[in-house]
Amino acid sequence: MQRFTQLFIEMDRTKRTSEKVAAMERYFREVPSEDAAWALYFLSGRKLKRLVPSGILHDAIAQITSLPEWIISESYQSVGDFAETLALLFPQSRSEPATITLSQLVSDRMLRLRSIAASKNQRALILQTWNDLDSTQRLVFNKLITSNFRVGVTQTLVIRALAVVADVTPAIMAHRFAGTWEPTADSYARLMTGGDRGDSAGPSIGDLAQPYPFYLAHPLMQPPEDLGTVNDWQIEWKYDGLRAQLIHREQSTLIWSRGDELISGAFPEIAEAAADLPPNTVLDGEIIAWEDDRPLPFALLQRRINRKQVEAALWTDVPVAFIAFDVLEENGNDLREQPLVDRRRKLDELLSQLPPNASIKPAPLLSARTWSDLSQHRLASREHSVEGVMLKRLSSTYGVGRKRGDWWKWKIDPYTVDAVLIYAQGGSGRRSGLFTDYTFGVWDRPDESQGNGGDGRELVPVAKAYSGLTDDEIRQVDRFIRRNTIEKRGPVRIVKPELVFELAFEAIQPSNRHKAGLAIRFPRMNRWRTDKKPEDADTLETLQALLRSTMRENREER
Amino acid sequence: MPELIQQTERGLYCEAGDFHIDPWQPVDRAVITHAHSDHARWGSRAYLAAAGGIEVLRSRLGPDAAIQGIPFNESIGMNDVRVSLHPAGHILGSAQVRVEYQGEVWGISGDYKLQTDPTCDAFEPVACHTFITESTFGLPIYRWKGPEEVFDEMNEWWRENQERRRTSIIYAYALGKAQRILASIDASIGPIIVHGAIARFLGAYEAARIKLPPTHPADPELVKSTRGTALVIAPPSAVNSPWLRKFGRQSSAYASGWMQVRGNRRRANVDRGFVLSDHVDWDGLLSTIRATGAHTIGVTHGYTDQVARYLNEHGINARIYHTRFSDRGEEALEPDESEINHTDTEDTEKNKELDS
């Protein structure tokens, strides 16, 4: 635990990626495999969830500090991070911390918390552990048990450090690490040596259930003309679904999400359709709520996600399809080094063996002779219920991670609405102590007072957003909120309706859970409209009209 | 009969003695606790301050201001009121104000801290009936480590940066904190460069015979020759300024009580946060209140609601005194001085709007 805390401190004290990676390298070289395994587990963003209810932590800190409940909450609001609040409130101790390794901490304390049911015993174990640790160790421990351990590294960086320690390329390490990974000394040792997973070569030696690392597209920022000639590119729709890898073996079919979660159980019809494929086929694609040859809103798909077993009703209610756009393995051969154009041909051959109504379908290809043809396709995205277009270089191999240059996504411009800031709440992490989470409203009806204001219109909340502003703007808005709070309701400030923001969003759908009767998807602050007064903001009618028009589009197309 | 000290539009006012304490608008007679711009405002006809703080105060109020200095613990009469000043331990010349009238004693803390600071006299609790205390860090998450420990860390950080050939940049409040760092850091490690906003107060410290190590202004030749070894002390307003670029590869740090919370440090976008405050922490606040023996506590400047509620729940009669800068405790970082001056008018207008 000392060494892991030391790593936390080293990474916490630098903003430089190279230093963070170097600190991880040193750590992994020094510690025994059983500790390294857990460190890797946490550093790569994995979490032990639901170890202890936060109420128990509240009780424990109240007991040891004799502080009233409300001041603990006030402190939390000021800090913005519960784990850190607990560490700051804990009385400074003078006793030497106990020697306890990370793997011991996990097994003897954290996992035990989950297994003991009585809250009294949980509280006692928490207090005992706090006593056994020094102040920074307590902070790290608290972050681990509240599933809030973050040190500003991505899995890619952790893999880079591990690759150096194991003396292999990051791509090989990424493959060894893909899929389910158990934080044990054995599996860590296998990461280091390759074990029975094999290296670059292929699935014949690899663990057959594990997914290949996903290749990701970059957003296209430059004009497409910069990509050379349009004939070098394969063009597909950019779907708003769930990226997934389908692994079909002799005995089983597994579907992995990009978050390395096994999601086969949620999509039984896809697994069923895969039975008609030859064994040892691996497909890359997008799972989409799908009906009559077109996508349904993402919200419908969400009802299926995160369910291990799906009731039959939901299955028929929300039909889905696996829209395949790549084949990574055919008859047990790793195709990733072959050019896309060849892989796509093989994909079409494979899928032609399936019945026409199968839940696995090839992603349609779009043809474009010129870049302006491509732009036309992109502009038609909304009619096809997609988010834009994908550009993939025909000659490209299947890479690892988000490597620039061969795969691009070119999304359509979002919808926008001008809305007024009405509520604010504190942020967390980097934004703790600042008001950064905002709720925006639009007017319930048009202004009929001809600019005299005050005709009793009301602002109806339509969206929550917290991204899109610069740090400077956040500070300005934060200051405005502090000075213009009309009312405090717990952590929420009701703010004088004065600031207008242009919100961008990707889609709009009816909702009976929201007062406005509609919900907008992926809202973010596009611009602070300092040039607009609150009365100039949009009305609910504008959004309702937009909602009607998108629903009509959907109907007409069918 | 009005209370001995009242809250007015211009600040705390003693009617019996006809003087204000730290008024934020010009008055006839102002008693000043210390020279920070949210306490010492320009334009009053006469000022009273601790003798040791006259020089720094003058650099704030201008050469023509009528400032009378009195030694700590010596009282003077104002009408029938006895007024004396007592060390507050906040910055050079910072004072608490003791006001006595017909046997009733009030203590006004100004800003204060209990930690040792070689640049000012140590805080002394003032026995009183009513004590008005600041509450900038009035939450139990704010409990300070000893300054020795913080300065050990700071020295170590400077040495490590030298090993990596990086210039060390520390952001610190220009008056008080910067000089406290100068007086406490191990100056044998390397050359120290100070920003002009800090250098302008150094003469006053010299006049007060506060021992500070030699420092240099940031002239191009010196900057070049000390890259990778120097410690640069700059006010927070210099963050991201072009002035900093000339120091080459650097590691940055912020020295402030606000650094207790990691989110603040990350938002300040610095590598290190040194928790070094010139304000009293939670434990110190409670122990000081006990030490004064006061039966009534006024809470001002910071987490006023929270401290007053806590005291009332613990059997101590407490109430809130608003100041022009009352929301300061909620500000993410100690505002630097220019910022306070800049936003004054805006503040008042906004407040009026809300009140109306």
C-alpha cells in the first residue's frame, strides 16, 4: 500500500504524460505480481463496485470526528469529492501506519467489506482500516472503496508502461490485456510473458474467447479534400449504436462491447444469427435498434444494454441488428494485416451465407465519385437516422486504438437551441468547488408583451449540460452564479435567469419523464450568447416543432 | 443603547468612539487591521494602525495618507473608548482591535493565524466579551500541517527541480505570503527571483528589520543564467502570463490554504499545491474562540453561515457580520489584489440589483 500510494503521489504531482508513464514503469518493475495485478486493475479504470454504502462512511466519519451530519455535507459540497472529504476530515494521527500491501488491502479489507453484511461491522472495519493507514493512504483507500480512483491516465498509457516493462510493443500488450482480465498474480504473469495467449501472430495460440483490440476512428476536422482522392476511401454511415465485436467459435458465440464487457446475453437474436456463420469468425460492427431496414432511436437500444438476460417481451419490442463493417478473423486466420478492401470482400462473402432477414447484416457502402457526393451523403444523414459518415482508407490494415490517418468519422452539424441558465450545481474532480453543472430552460410560450417583458412566461427546464465552456468562461459563470443565487435547495442553486447559451445536441425525442415532454440527446454548450437577453431565448414551441419534424421524417421514410 | 460595535454600510462602526474598523468606503477615522486591499481602503481622513505595519500600509494608501501608528498592547482614547491593537499573526503589522467602553470589551480579529511566521509578531488571544472572528477557512476540512513540514516539502521540490533542470515557479499572494516564503525557504539552494508586484513591498519589510534573503528582479541576463536552478516567486495573476515563458522549462506550484483541496490545485493547473495559509484553520478557530472567553461570537469573512451554525449548536452564541467581501470564502482561490479592486463596483451593483 505504501508503494501504491507512492505511485499515486508521483502521478498526482505531475501533469506530464511521460512522467506518469515512467512512474508506472518503476512501480510495475518493483512490486510483486499480486500487487501489480491489482494496481493494473485500478489504474486501467476497473472498479470494485458496491463495497460499502456511502451512508456507512458518513456514519464512520461522524463517529470518529463527532461532527454533525450537516457540516460533513457542507464539507463535501466544498470539496466535491467524497473520498477526499473523508480523508480531510479524519483526525490527524501520530501513530505509525501498519504495513499492508495493496493485495492485502483488497482481500482483507475491501472485499471483506462486501462480504460482511452487518453495517456495524462494516463501520468498524472502515474505522480500523483508516487507523492503520497514513493520511495519503487513507485518501487512496477511500477513492478505491468509493469507486472514484482516477489519476489522469488512460488505459492506453497504462498499457504503454506495461509494454515497456514486458519488453513488447504496445499493440501486443493491448491484445494480451483485451477482454476479461482477472487481477491475479497468474494473469499478471501471463501479461508479462505472453503465457498461452501468444503474441502478434494470432488466435490459434491466443485465448479464443478474447476480443481483438478495437480500432477507433478520429473525428474529421479538416476538409475531406485534404484526404486525397475520394476513390481511396470506403464510405459507410456513422451509426449511433453500440460498437461491438462478435466472436463465433465452434462451441459458442460471444459479443464484446468496446468497454471490454461481455454483452452476448443482452442480444440473444444476434448470437442466434451467428450460428449460421462458419466457426472461428470474428466480426466488428455496431449494434443498433433496427426495424424495417433503418435505425431506431438510441434510447430504445439503451433499454437492452446492461441487461444480462433479456425478457422475451423486450426482445420483440426492441428489435436489434448487428451491422457488420469488418471481419478480423476468418476460419481462424487473423486478417487484420490485410487491406480493408480485401477484408470487406471476405465480409460480404461470409454474410451472403446468412438468410436475408438475419440479425447480422453488412453495413451498406455509399458510393461517391467526388468529395461533393460525399458531402451530399452526409447532409442526408438525418433522413437515414445516422450521425454522419465514416471514411476508411481502402488500403488500410486494422489498427489498434485511435491511430490517426486511416479511419475518420465525419459527423453532421448538431441541432442548436438558445436556452437560459436556470439552475446550477457543483462539479466534481477538476471542477470541484465550482458551479459547473447547469440546467437550462426555454420559455413555455412566445413573448406576447412586445418586448415589455414580464408577461408571466415561465422557463421550462429542457436540458442539463456541463461541457463546452473554457476554464475562463466556467470561472465567469461560476462567479455570476454566486452573486445571482435566488434560492438554495440543497446543492442546487436557483439562479437569476439572465445568461443565454446556445446548446448543441444530436437528437430530440419525446419523453414523459421530463416536464417539457421531450428530451434532447448529448446537449452541450456550444456558445455563450452574451449578445442575447434572456427574453430572446427560444420557446418550447421551437423544440416541439423540431420533434414533430424528426418524427415525421422517420414515418415518411418507412 | 446601540451595541458598542455595529454593522453599517461602510463596515464595522463604533459610535461611542466615532471610528470605523476596516471601512470599505472613506470615513473620518479608520482603524486598520492590516494592509490587504480588502481591509485597507483608500480615501479616509485619518488612519490608525499598528506601528509595525505603517510602511506596508503606506505603500497601499499612498504617501499623503494620515496614518497614526501605535505599538501593540498600548491603548489610546477615542472619546471615552479605549482602543488598543494586538498581534494577529496574519502578515507584517497585522493587528486585532480591542475596544473597551464602560467595562465592556470587544475584540475584532481581522485576519489571523496561529502558525509561526518569521515575518510578523505571533498571534495573542485577546480576552473579551464579544469576539468578531474571520472564517475564511471555517470548515473542518481545513486543518493545517506545521509550516516546517510544508517548507521541507518546498525545499525538496526545489532541489528535485534543479536535478531535472527545471525552474521552480511558486505562485503566492504578493503581500505577506510571498515574504513568508522568502523568510522560510532554504535560500542556499539557489538564486531567488521575485516578480515586481512582490518586490515593491520588500523595502517595507527591510524597514521593519525582517530578515529576508537576497532576491533578484527578472532581468533577461539573470533569467538566462539561472534557468533550471532558480526559484521564482510570482503573484497568482502571473499564471499563464508571457512573463513566465522566459524562465524556460519549469515546474509550477501554488502556495495557499485553498490547496488543501485537490480540485483547486488541478483547476489552478499547477504541478504542486503547498498548503500554506495566513488564515486560521478550523481547530485554531475553535481554540481561539475558547481562549478569548467571549460569550458572544461574531462571524465574518468566509464560511460565516457554517461557523455560526456550528457554534450555536455547541452552546456558543454566534451571529453573522456581513462584509463587502462576504462571499470570499466561497471563491475558489484567494483572489489577488487587482482582482478585488477590479470587481468592487460590479459587486455593489449586482448586490443592489438583488436587494431591490
